Amino acid sequence: MTGARAQEATSLSKYVDANGFLDVQALTCAQLADTYQEDADALTTWYSGWYNGLAHKHFLDFKKGKEAEHEVIVYCKAHRDKKIIEAIAVVFKDERAKLGIEMK
């Protein structure tokens, strides 16, 4: 990080509630962009499992997962005010468009 954004990373544990839980639907892109890589990895792995569970998929495409994580982080760095779930939706929509997949 450089310039005005040059700061120490913040652990996502800073954002847990009194019971130790993160509200994954409320986390912002700024929180993801400013956290440690290991926290970003853990969080994006959780999101991957969540979305795969919603789709009834029981497998992990490791390579695509890492690529999607990178794209979400890039998007989040450019759109710090957005929610992470919004960033994921944008990345997934773009990926589907590249593959010619139309959603109904």
C-alpha cells in the first residue's frame, strides 16, 4: 500500500460481535482490502463455501477460487465503499458473461 492508504493491516477479528461472529453480509470492501492476506484467504474461502452450498455444489475448484479471490480483492480496492457480497456479485456476473452464461 502506498500514499494515503499506507497503513498497517487490520485483523478481521476487530469486527466480530460479542459472541465472536462476523456478519459476512455487512463487511465492506475496505475491510477486506485492509486486512491481512490470511484473513482475506479465510474469508473468501468461507464465501466460496457459502455460494457453493447455495448452488448445491460440493466441490472446490481451487484455481478458479484463487482467481475469483484476486478479482474480488482488486474490485474491493477500487470500490472501498461497497459490501464484499456486492463485489462478489459483480465478479461472478463478469465471469458468467465471459463464459457466455445467461442467468434467468
